[in-house]
Amino acid sequence: MIVKREIRTLLEDLLPLVDFDSDFLFAELNSLDVTTILMALADKYGIHLEAVDATPKNLKTLDSIVAMVERKLQEP
Amino acid sequence: MILEDYLERNARLYPDKTAVVCGTETCSYLQLYERSQARAADYAQRRRHVVLFRASQTIDFLVTYFAIHIAGAVAAPLEKDTPQELLDEMAKDIEAIEVPEGIADVLFTTGTTGRSKGVMISHRTIVADAENLIAGQGFSQELAFIINGPLNHIGSLSKTFPVILQGATLIILDGMRDFAQFFQALDYPAPKMATFFVPANVRMLIQFGADKLASYAEKLDFIECGGAPLPHADMLELCRLLPKTRLYNTYASTETGIVSTYNYNDGRCIAGCLGRTMPHSRIIITAEGHIACQGDTLMSGYLGEPELTAQVLRNDTVYMSDLGSIDEEGMLHIGGRQDDVINVGGYKVAPTEVEDAALLLTSVKDCICISTPHPITGNALKLLLVMADGQALNKRQIALHLKQRLELYKVPMLYEQVEHIERTYNGKLNRKFYRQS
């Protein structure tokens, strides 16, 4: 199971301006933030992420990001 | 004719043609013209005076922009996240200034001199930019052009000009963070699609959406890249993904307007080439190797800054900090810059502005803002800080402090605590040392 704290630390270090406690996280992000998140998660967890994964639903909160990573890890 | 005359003409000739699409909202040429006309009454008292307003990625932005022009006032769109304190300060500074006749816009940029200032753009310049883009890149009436960048920036704002002149359709997106929305926009039922990217957009799409982008190869008429140099590897990859699409690298700035363009999907894909000048423009290379531009697309000067203007604009020529050369085919090739301004994804940032804001924090003893390589934007701002005794670096606190005082693109992405900052023998920040290291 992915540790939420681990993802928070990783992303907060890369995006210090973003409030990862927000319930409307996607609304706070710009395109560079979204790409940074995708790149960081793909590198850290060895998962395959694509543009279509960067949906408002997948990036709504830190919990939904964690859930997306867990789903991707289970993909064959 | 000014841009709004073309808008009025299109409202007469093609009243029902879709002028703008933004999310679920659409606006025909007639509706856009009528809304702009009605809104113009709000600015009737501001003739030849600057109207500051935050740019939004909405149809209402265009209505406001056109309305200000129709009223004879001057549009000054600012970053959408401009802090209120900064906006109030700017408003106070320019409230009473009466701008010269014929000025349409004041666009704020760091530009060539490293200080934030208002670039005055005339109505004539707007039409010349539009005609340059029509001739150089083939904007046509059947085109739908996707705007995904901020509309206060010349890169995106200038694309509205040929769209209106040609009676084409504009699709406005609120950035590229929602890739799915961008691809949905490409599904718009127009025979031809086009868009403008800064290099970071290209990198993002290549990294996370290459196959999907390639599926639009038949429909994408052209893509213009600008703001900052596109890495050659990304140019080659775009050519591979979109073999039939015209892919342009353009030389443009707020001060010079849209000057030259090069379709690098020509089988040669020449790195650093920005093509031939467009009909309203000329380029000369100075004895020192700098690019200088002439023609109808030039700015009219910096608002309220005659001395600064004279440093850059003399004898109907704008002198740039960019180094360049012109080859035997008459094509412009760009070298680097010879100043301290840092170009981040198409935005020019004066490092002193960032440093001055950071030094307002008592916990910061010294600092320097430098450029560092970045996998997406090409380069990013990094702030090196010497913290006051007993103070630890808190990235978020510093970033939030800077966000309150600066536009978002000026807030560094990276922060590092260091023991000391390198200075020259006379105590100035040694920027050369950090550029070389």
C-alpha cells in the first residue's frame, strides 16, 4: 500500500506553492504542476501515466492521487 | 481599419459564424460584436487612458478587450493572479497618464531591459501583427485556433488578431492542465485546427500524450511554438508525430511584435532557425551581433518611460538583447541573450525582482535567483538563500511570501540553502559565476 505521507513529501518538495490538503486540488494546479506530478509519480513508482490520467477526478485531492497510483500499480 | 472594424465587418458578413468557444459557451460574430459595443459604454470616460484588468480565459475577456478599444481607451490586461497590492500600485502610477493617440494596448513585460514596464502597442501594430501571421502561417477563415496560454501575454493575445481579421474561430482553454480538454478541443468540427505552444507544452505532450497527439495528424494544420527556444529533440519528435502539419518557430516579443517565422517541418528541421521576416517586418543584425527589428509591428514605447524607451527604440528600430545572424537564404538564426533576464517557458523574469522580494523576509540574509535546467520548461528559476542565524529554510513559507508580491511565473520552483552567495570584487552579485557553474 502506498504511504500517503510519502507522496505528500515528494510532491510538496517539488511544488511548494500547492496546498495538498485542498479538497479542490486540481483547481489549484497549472499545466506545469500537473506534468510535474505525473513525472514524479511515474519515476518514483515505475508506473505508466498518460495525459488522459491527468483528469480533475484523479487529481481532485491527495487521496485521489494516492488511489490513482495504487490502481496503476495493480495494472498488469 | 482597427481590429474592431474587422469584428464589426464579420458581424455583418457572417453574423452566425462562431467566433469564440469557451467550455460550453459559444459566441457568434454578431453576439461578440454586440456585447463588445454594449460594454464599451462602461469605458466611455477612459478615452486615451489605461484600463487595467485581470486577464481571464473567458469570452468575457475578449468582450472587455474589444469594448475598451471601441471606447477609445487603452487595454492593459494583467496576469490573472496579479496580487491586489501590486494592481493598486500600478493603477495609482498610471491613473492620470494620457497615452498618445492610436495606442490600443499596454502589455506589461520584463522585456529587454530587465525591469517590468508597460509596452504600448498601437492599433496599427495589432493589424500588422495579424497580417504578418496570415501571410506567414496561413490563418484562414475555415480555421479553429486553440488558445491555451494566458491572454495577457503577446504569444496568445496576438493569435486573436488574425482569427478576427479572417473571421475564423477561437477556442479558449484555461491552460493545458486538463489534457483531455485540449484533445476535446481538437475534435471541434472545423476543417482545420491550429494552436500555439510554449516549449513546456510540447514537452508535456510528447511525454504524456504523444500517441493521442499523433492521432490528430490529418487535422492539425499548424502549430506555432514560441516564447523560448524549443529543444531540437522535441522539434524532431513533433515532426515525426505530425508529418503533414506545419510547425513554426517564431521570432516575436512584446516590443517587436511578430517578426519572422520558420516551418521546421521542412525536411531540414534546422535548430535555432526562426525563418524569414514577414511582410510588415525587417531584421538587421547590429555590429555587436544583436538582433534589431523594424516595421509596423514595433511597439510605440514604454508607458511613461521616455528614457527607457530611448534605450531600446531609436530611429524606428527596436534593439534586442538577443544575439543572432542571418544566413544566405535570408533566414534568422538566434544565439543566446546578453543580459541577466531569465526566460522561463516564454516569460521573461528579472532576477533582481525576485531577490528584492525575498530579501524583505527577515529570515533571509542574502540570496540570488538563477536559471537552472528543467526537464519540462527547459529552464526554471532557482533561489539560492543564505538564511539568517538560527533560521532554517522553509520553501513553502518563502514561496508563499513571493506569491503575495509577484506574479506567479516569477515565483521560483526550486530553493536551496547555501552558506554564502558569490559576489564580485565590488560587492555585486556574481551572476556570471552561477551561469558558468
